[in-house]
Amino acid sequence: MGAPLGLKLPDISAILEAVGVTRSRAYEAAKEVRDFLPSLSRRVGRPSQVKPEAARPRPLMDGEAVSRAVLGFVMTHPGCVHGRGGRQRYGDAFRRFVVELRAEHEALSLDDFAASAAVPLGTLRSWLGAKSTETVPKSSETSGTVTTDAGAGSSSPSLTTEHIDTVLAAYTDWCGSFRDFCEHVKRQLSIDWGRDTIAHVLESQGLRQPQRRGGRSPDELALRGAFQTFFPGAQWVGDGMSVPVTINDEVLKLNFELQCDAFSGAFVGISIRDDEDSVAVIESFRNGVETTGAAPLAELLDNKPSNHTPEVDVALGATLRMRSTVQRPQNKAHVEGAFGLFSTTAPALKLDLRAGARQIANQVLTLVTTTWARAMNQRPRPARGGLSRAQLYATEPTAEQIAEARRVLEERHRRQELARQTLEARQRPDVRAFLDSTFERLGLVDPERSVRLALSRYPLDAIIAGVAIFETKQKTGSLPEGVDARYLLGIVRNVHEQREGELVAEALLRLRRQARDIALLRLDHERDALCAAPCPEREILTNLVERALLSERALDRTFWLEALATFVNDAAPDERDARYRHASRSIHATFRADPRRRQQAVRVLAERLVPLA
């Protein structure tokens, strides 16, 4: 074959040697090739067509069913999941849906369910709470918050009618957060509005009412410098602070009681004891008298019962004992500021000794505080003309100043005592007897009956409930360290305010139902339409839960909570528990409502379902 082309081809022996086969194997291979060649030629005519079998619908696996259900929910609830990358924001409606979906597919493992629902495993675990006992592997996937600043819009947005209608229509079906909606308007709707503009448009149309935080007290700055002072030695301010001292490996807490002059700010008296008690007040007061040579006209102390005992009155003698204003630390700004300065300037007190730990700690702290106070008393104060505290305290008052200060302080003291006597006269005998026996049984110190007078202002039901809580905490050892009778006063106040709030809500609901005004008629119509809607019971329950927890007005929340309880109770006996469980799961999955409101809603449902009285 190669000769006509002038090509030199190798002979058969060379080919067989290069391939590595024998001559007999070559003949066998040639025969196999000749036998296979006819199969390569196609028959005459069209090739036969084989009809494919009809595809049979295969049943959906659990994971695929979960994925399809999640996709369908996201498509019908825009904004319920929002974010980019691995960090997402989830709306309450989506959380409730996933929790319910998990209850329907409990046979699916938690790992597979999370992957099918496209929710990080850690996030899903937090939604389910303590319901699942599967082991959660460590993962870096967590739900997060989109930090994109959606409020950076145009400085002068065009508020055209078309843009406003587009934003209002989009917000009507929006299921996500307001921050994500602002990003959706800017990126998806191509409306370059800032967050404030969108909030203003929605608020003007009544679609969104933003929650505004209460600002700082308007009189906070105005009250600065309002403490009335007279001259050095007219009034001292006393208070104590706990100071930790480390001896070897043991941490001992000692009380640092300080007396500060209100006019000069000089630190005049110091006492170091184990506890802040009446003895500490007396020791610091006497130390101040030894330092200055005279007692002040008045002594200002906070409202701790230990500061107002008969022993303190005896030690003060002719000095008027004054009370600081309740819940106003700035009323004792002189000594509070001194404590703050001490906390920032004093070194850590640590001793590595092996004998007499408490005695050594007492001596060291006494030395440190005395040195610190004397150094501060000699430091010039630019705000007081360059004079130090010691120089200011050495200023001699005139006789007129002393007389005027004594008159003002005595008048203030007289008004305080008159107000106390008036409160005690108004106290009911039965309440007074109950509080006296309670304070004696619980070992609470109230020498001037100030706490008992404050307690008597509350109804007896709230007082009894507060005493029961305090006594139970005392028996179980769950009371905070160092609490006194004022802790009981705080418990009673909280119980009364909570009960008062519940009564107010019930009264508002009852009165407005009687009046049949426009607001209540609207709520009645909405409830009737919602309960009669041709949709699954779970959707009705979810809508009722959302209104009961997220309505802006307390009246609306109370109305919808009652409607939810009625809807659960109206079910057949064998279906009532199922409705209750679904409602409770939806309530705990509504994260936009605070935990206390969610717990109250579940409690009301349980009370309505199984009343005990």
C-alpha cells in the first residue's frame, strides 16, 4: 500500500515485535475485526424508534417536601427571610411556620431538616428551644442581622404619587423587618429613599407606628448645683461603700464609711467595719468631730434603716439627722463623687500574709483611706478659686449664716416629720398590725417605721403577696446579699403595679365593650371576619397570635388575646389540646414580642382552658 506513494513501510516481523504479540495472536485479532465489521453497517431504511415509558410520579421524600413547603411560604410572604450571604434575618411568621413544619416532620433528623429548610442548624435549634435532644455540632453558622445601612438615601427624595403607591403596596404584604424593607425599596424597587422618608410615608398613612424611646430626664441638667449649702460645718453627708481586700487567696469585703462636708467637699470622718451599719455611721461621725473639732448642724444620710436607729440619734446629739431624697443619688453627690474618685485612684489592696487576715485588712484599709482623704483635702480645687478642701473648711461662718442655716434645716426637718406623722395617722390598724408582726417574724429592721409607712399605701392583697414572695426567697436563700426591708417594699410595689395594670386592662375592655364605640366595633368585625374565613385552623390561630402579641395598643392586645382564648375553647374537647399546643408554639416563635408578653399570653390561654376558680 505504501509503494505507490513512495513510502517505505516496516515488514510484518518488525510490526509484531514492536507490538509485542505473536504471529498467531495477530491472525486471531484480524479475524475478530473482520467478524465485527458487518455490525457497523446500518440497515436500509429508518431506524426503529423505541417509545419511552411514561414517567411515573414519584412520592416526595421528607426533605424535598420540607424544601418545597419552605419555598412556597417564602414566595407568598415577601421579606420573611432577608439578607445576603450566610447571614439572614427571619420574620416571626417564618419562624412560626418552620416550628410547625418541624412538628409535622419529626421523623426527619434535625440535621437533614435544617439543610432542607435552608436554616442554619444553630439557629433552628434556638427556635425549637428545649424540644429537641439531638446533639448539635459546633458550627460557625448563626443567624445574624444585616448591617447594610438602608437609611442612606437621597438628601431630597422625589415623593411622587407613583413612588408612594408602590411603597405602600409593597409594605402591605411585607413580612420582614423595617430595616430590610428599606433595603428592599432601595435595591429591588429602585426608589432611592432614606429610612426616615419611608418611615414618614408609612406613618402618615397609618401603616406603621414607630416605637419611640423615652429620653433622659428633662430636669437632669437643670438640677445640677441645686444642693443648698451654707458654710463649712453646716451639713455633713455620710455614706458607705464596700471595698474588697485580698489576703492570700481570700477576698474580704469591708465597709468604708465616709463623712463629707457639703460646702467645702472636705472628707472629715472615716470608719472601717465589716458591715455598713449604725455603728459605722457613729464611728465616722465621731471621727469627723475629732478631725474638725465640732459637730455639724445637720447630718444627711440615705434611707437605709441602719442609718436611722435610736443609737445614731444619741450619737448625733444636737445634730439634725436628715434623709436624702429617694432614688436620687445626686442628692449625696459630695460623698458619691468621693467614692467614685477613690475607686479610680486607689490601688488594688492585696496582701500575702498568713495570720490575722481580718485585722490586717482593717489596718491596711484604714491607713490607705486616711492617707487618701488627707491628700485630697490638701489638693487645690480650680472650681473653688484654687482653695483646697481644708482651706474651704477653715472658713469661719458669721452668726447670721449660722442662724439662717439652722432655721432652714429645722424647718425642713419639721416638714419631714410632719409628713411622716400624717402617713402614720392614715395607716389602717389592721395593716399596721400585720406589718408589725411580719417585720418581727422576718427579722427586718425598721426603727422609724418608714418602710412600713410606705408599704401601708398599697392594698392588703399586694402586701400579702409581696410578703409571701419575700418569705419564700428568704427560706430558699435566693434573696440578694445585704437586702433589707426596702427589698420587700420593691416586691410589693411590683406586685401592685402588675395587678393594677391587669385590672386597668380588664376595666378598659369592659367599659369599651359597653360603650360600643368605633374602635371596639372595628375589632369585633375583624375578629368575626378572621374566625369565619375559609382557611385552615392553623392559619386562623397564627393570625390571632400575631394580633394578640404585636398590636400597638394594650386594649387591642387584650382583645385579641381574649379572642384567641375563646377560639381555643370553642374547639371540640378532643381537638382543644391540639389548638392550645399550636397556639403556644406560635406565641413562643413570635420573637418580636418580648419574653414577658409571650409568657403572659400562654398563661392566659392555660387559665382560660382550665379555670381553677
